[in-house]
Amino acid sequence: MPPLDAYLSPQSQQAVIAGMFLSFGWLVVAAQTRSHDARLRRDGERAAQMMGDYLSLMAETRDCGIHAIRVLTECLRGGPDAVEAMLDADEAETIAQLNRHLPDELAQMRARLEAVSTRSSDPRGR
């Protein structure tokens, strides 16, 4: 018998572990933010790039946290089968979004590539 089963249900143990994982993630992000702030004060040229990196990390952390909460909530509501159904639905939605947006994005990339390739091949721009 696992040591905590006498005190907490397996779902509660999962929730506690997920909470600790998210808390640790936020601590890491906070430490990185302090580090980034110190660097920003020293190097103003990279400020925009570092801010973009910070925002990307925050979005990634938020998305991972939301996903973990959704999985735990679904596990508490309906068990492993409900989690699998939710993940399958998420995957189907992602594929549908790719099918909707990918052709337009590829067309835009082709247009940009065509614009570049129609320019003169002379490296001096003539």
C-alpha cells in the first residue's frame, strides 16, 4: 500500500502533486524574471527580445497549468476513460484547426517566398 493512501485518495494525491509541480514552475519563472530584469537594466538592446521570451514562458506555463487542471478535473469527474475522451476531443480539435489555418499560412509563405525569389539574384540588389 502506498504510504499516503491511508490519508489521501489517489485523486487528491495527484492534485497535490500537480499543485506542487505548478508552484515549482511559478518559482522558476519568478527567479527567471528577476534574472531577466537585472539583465534588462544592463543591456537595453535585448529588452524586446527578452520580454518576448518572458511572455512566451508565461503563456507556456499558463497553458500547461490549465491543461493539468483540466486533466485532474476530468479524472475526478469521470476517471481515466473521461480523460482519454477529453484528450481525443482536444486532438481532433487541434487537427481541425490545422486543417482550417494551414492552407492560408502556406499560401502566405509561398507569396513571401515568391516575392523574394522574383527579386534580382544580384547580391548588390541590382
